[in-house]
Amino acid sequence: MIHKKIQDFIKCLEEERYYDAHEALEEVWFPRRFEKDKEVKLLKGFINASVSFELMKLRRQKQSAKVWANYLKYRPLLLEVESKYKNEFYKLSRFVEEINNKKKYFSL
């Protein structure tokens, strides 16, 4: 199920439907939100990235910056996570950061 939701997340990001991207991953994250698992935390980080983009689209820069900082907080878990989706998480990270760089929202 995670693989399908990651694909949905990417499609939504490509179409700049950031709220829908958030919803796609939240379906997987929400039932597991209390787990201390690094995979769950990474999902939360990607959700934060899409929320940050949506806030920027709404011209709420200050709130967007706070949420982007949450994405960055979870980003280092890419190096530590043990998951069969690790490669997909790396691709997601590059894709999210590519969007950020194109839109010139935040410096990494």
C-alpha cells in the first residue's frame, strides 16, 4: 500500500496539488502515527514538505517555513531507516527538494 500512496503523492506534487499529496501519504501514516519507527517518521516528514508547499501557495511564508523545518528535521532518517521502501524514500526526498529549489522557497 505504501508504494501506491507514494506514487499518488508524487503525481499530486507534479500537479501542484500539495494538499492532496498530503492526504495521500497521511492515509498510510495516520494509522501508524504513534509508532516510533523511522519509516513512520519519514512519512511524516514528507507530509510536512507537501504542507509547506501548500502554505507557500497560500502565501503563508512564516507558517510554511516552520513546517519545512519539520521536513528537514526528519530528513536525516533517510540514512538510518531500514525499509523495503528506502530507495523510494530517497527518490521522494530528491523530488521534494527539487520542487523546493525550482520554486525557490527555502535554502537547504
